[in-house]
Amino acid sequence: VSFILFLNLIHQSLNLQFALEVEYNDKIIGYIAKESDFDESEKIMQSRIVYEEYQPPLDTVPKYTLKIIDGKDLSSINEIADELIAASGNEITEASGLYVDGVFYGAVENAAPVRDLLDDMLDEFRTGNENERVDFVQDVQLSEGLYLLSSLVEPEEMEEVLTSEVAGEKIYIVEAGDAPTLISQKMDIPYSQLKALNPDIEERLLIGQEVLISNRVNFLTVKRTVTEVYEEDVPFGTEEVIDANYAKGYQAVRSSGVLGKRLVTADVVYINGMEEDRE
């Protein structure tokens, strides 16, 4: 029994750690590992109040006290952010906030339709290949927590944002065999629109040339990366041999070369269905 108690004591001691007890607006709101964690929580809190004339509590300066705590009692950055929202005294509710590249676009109480929409947008570019990875180029997060009532939007409003277009250029790189009409068909845009965006496309069209397809792009961009394995030809070299029996410049085939083969494994990146990179 003493030995078991001794092991329990060691286990408890190993879980203990130093932490900062955070007092905010005369209330203990949690424990953090370092002061910068509070700063991160404050940034999250501030990002959630973009729609509100925020009324901060009277005492907004945190007070820190060094404590020894059990590791499981350490607060996460989001938990401290929730406590800061609650301390404001504003009307709050449990919801899921939409963040795109760290920018807050509002919160919804029912996140299921938004999650379904995001999954459908990714499924549109999935092919079922077991080697593919499909995700958004942007960092898209639906974060659960406490949000101000004034930050709530209807799921339909959020879906409208996610499926919208924003200013930005969409470019096509000319490939061998391309013609203006073929590019129009490949990119599924009217030829008149292609000609209006590229007035000289009928006079000049070179391999590698950039062709403007649109002045607007989707709010969210989908990246599909797939690992492909294929064979490609390896060209043969030519060996020159000097023979004193012949005049300078004389050439003759001693043995015909044969194309070699090599196996290539490539990670191919597609952006909104168009190949962007191959490594």
C-alpha cells in the first residue's frame, strides 16, 4: 500500500507545473503558461467583436500570480478568449465563428449547413484517387466558443460570402497546340469575353504566354494535390569519334540510339481544377 501511495505521489508531482493565474475584472479566469498566451486570447476576443460597440469591463488590465497547478488545469487560448468575452457584460451566446486566414466573418448558432457547404465545395474537385489531398488554399476555420449576439448571422448569409467572387486575376498559361477558340472551350468562357480581356490574342499566341481569363476569382480557392506515377522517355546522347581516315566534318551513324525509360513519381498541384505545379 505504501509503495502504491508512493507511486501516486510521484505521478501527481510529475503532473505539477508552474503557471500564471490570470485575474481579470476581479475574477480568476484561468491559468496560462506565459503572458503572451493572454495577448493571443485578447486578439481572438477582439476579432469576435467587429460588429459591436464593445463595452469593455472596468478593469481590463490582467493581474498575474505565479502558481503551481496540475497540468490538466492549464487553460487554452480559446478558453481564455471565452472568459474575456463573458467578462464584457455584453449579451453573448454559444456559436461557431467563421475565420478565413484569421479574419472573422461572423458566427452562426447552427454550423451544420456551413460545414456541409464547405465539404461540398471540396467534393466538387475530388476524384476518388486514394493518393489525392483536397483542401482550401486559405486557412478556413469554424471555431466554437462564446460570441456576441450582434456577431451572429444567418447560415444563408455566411454561405453567400463563401460562394462569392472577389477582385483578382485568373490567368491561363498557353500550352502547345492551343488556339484562342480552344482556350475559350477549355476555360468555359464565351469567346467574346476572352477577346475583350485579351484584345491581341488572335495576332499573338505563344507557348508560355499568360492569357487573362477573368478579373474576379472565387472567395475560396480549392487546391488538389495528387501523387502520380508514370513513365517518361529519356533521350539518348550522341558520341563523336575522331577517325583520321576521314576528312574533318565527316559524320556516319555507328550505332543507332534508343530512347530510354524512367519511372517518375510526381506531386501534381491543381488549383480550382487547373494544373499549377508539378514536383
